[in-house]
Amino acid sequence: MQLRRAQAYSVPAEREAQENDLVTIDLKMLADDRVVWDFTDRQFQLNLDLETYGEVFVGLHKGIIGMSSGDD
């Protein structure tokens, strides 16, 4: 299984993001108008597996599902 993952590559989808997709996003997190995390200059990848990772960024996963490349 590890070898398969090491050999895997991502292919851009021509559809909206769906549950269990791996997405690459620009992410900037603010708290009280101050930047807490800024990943806008990196390739931040997020797995949209709601069952496993949905609690990591509460609400973020559900907000991304249904978006297409280039959406804000």
C-alpha cells in the first residue's frame, strides 16, 4: 500500500470538488483580523474525507465541497 501511494500522482478534475477528493488550496486563517496561518504561497493539500478528517478544520471541508477550480 505504501509503494502505491508513493507512486501516485494527482490529476486536475474538470468538475466540482466532491467528498474524498484531494484538493490543493490557498489558505489564510485569521483570528481577530490577525493572520494566524498563511499558506497562500504554498501548495496546501487537503483531503475532503469528512469521516476521517472533517473535524480537523470544522466547516472548511463542507465549504469546499461543490467548489470548482478558481472559485473564491
